Amino acid sequence: MLTPEDIVTNANPVEKSLPTGMVTSGNMTAVVDAEKPHDTDMIRPRVILICHADDLLNREGLARWLASFGDLAGIVEIREHKQRKWKRIRRELRRVGPLRFLDVLAFRLYARLYQSARDAQWEADQLNQLRTAYPVDLAAVPTLITDSPNSQNVRAFLTQQQPTLVIARCKTLLAERIFTIPAQGTVVMHPGICPQYRNAHGCFWAMAEDDMSHVGLTVLKIDRGIDTGPIYGYFRYNFDPLQESHHVIQHRTVFENLRDLQRLLCEMAAGTAQPLTVTDTESREWGQPWLTKFLRYRRREQQRRMMPRTNLTGEPVRL
């Protein structure tokens, strides 16, 4: 039974430092654009956000954006136990084997040494832009703190708040008893183009496979599978695979497209959005990034940029 003590209405984000056919919108900087859509025919969707407590870009930044155009009926804030993290580690170890898992660990070490500081600065700057663009008071938003989004408390919270949509920005697969509660379903903003790049880190794997046209975001509704639900939109931006980490790229596929995402979510909440017809039958689940794949695609991109450019006659162009 969910009691009032389980819900906090003055829950600030966790006080800690930040961790060290296709729909496109170009390279739009939506979060710093003061002109926001005010379509009178769009309903204000009643939404609940599920996210991790230490992911401030979602816990605060995305929440501010959602509250700017919708009725943010609640936030489910996940604070995982170490056991759940170890469970994910053991699952990846079984999936790729011991030797390849060392490749996974090597990438984690590389990212911590060479990418984490720049990524953390980008996140801090982005969060400040979102605070400026969406000066929304989140203090009164009902917030449920949980160690699992599939708990009975979460189920009771969602049933009580009666959302039109749930936005799931979490690493845990949601149980059917959870994702079927909202009237218009549970929405995932998946970092990767589905069905080709399902599961984790789709943007990384598209770059690793030299499949740059499939670096982007997929908006879909959750079903019983892993990123296999009906697809409602694809979103991209002009990314730089050398200057931006895949971590930043997958965040920017969301935050560079907020205006179009708002329109789509309002249509989904109203029940007027239609799923796309996806004819590509290729589908694959991916996992954690490998250092060997990362170094290979970086070397490939560096070599491409060193190649001389030519004009229409084939003559080299001086830069």
C-alpha cells in the first residue's frame, strides 16, 4: 500500500556533483531558444517521468522541459542498490564472455581518464541552459523514491496519479504491470535507431559499424520486448564523432530536438499520433561499448579528415 510518507513533494535532485519516413530538426539549439511552441490545439499531457536520481539532465533538466508544456504529475526517482548494478555486470559478462568483457572494462577506464571531465562540463552547461530556458518550479511535483521502477510502490503511485503518458529514462526494463498503466502507454526515447540498434548504446554501435545515418534517437512505446514496440519518430542532429563522446551524442539527440519532441508527445497523449511503418527487418540487440571498436572508428574518422578534399573536377581543394 502506498502511503503519503512514500511520496515527497519537495524533493530536490540528489546533492552531488555530476558524474565524472526520418524526422530531423537539423542542428537546432532548442533549449536556448526563447520561442517555444504554443499550439492551442495541443492538449497538456499528464506525464510521469521515471529516471535515475544521479542523472540530473533527466531528473531536473528533462523534468523542467516536461513541466513547461505538460502536467508533470510525478517523478519516479530510482536509487539503485549495488546488487542491481552487479546484476547488470554479470548479465553483460554472460553475454560477451570474459575476454570481451575486459574490452568493455578497458573502454570504461579510457572514458573515465579521457572523456569524463569534458562530458561532465558539457552536462553542467546543458543543465544550466535548461534551467534558464525552463524556469519551472519542481518542488511541488510529487516524487516517489524507489530502488526499482517495477516495485509495488511504483505501481500504486502510477495508478494513483493516472498519467496519460509515462516517459521512461531508466536502464531497467519495465514490467508489463508497470508500462501498461498510463492511458496512452509508456514512451522511451531510445539512444539509437531501431530496430537496427536496440538495447544499450545504439549511437556508439552505429558509429562503430560506420553506419552514421543511424546515429540518432528513436521514440517508441514499450512492449514486452527490448526496444521492439511501435515507433513514432526518429530524430537526429549534426554530430561530430571525433569531438563528441557517444555519451554526449546520445544526450544531444534529445536536447537538440525538444521542440519536435514536444509536438510528438502531445500528439501521442492525444491519441492522434500514428506509428511509423518500418520496412527494415534487420534487428539486433547491442551491449556495452568496447575499447577496440572505439579506437577503430576514431582512427577511421581521423583518416577521413586527413584525406584531401576535391572539387567537381577531381582537383584537390586547398583548405
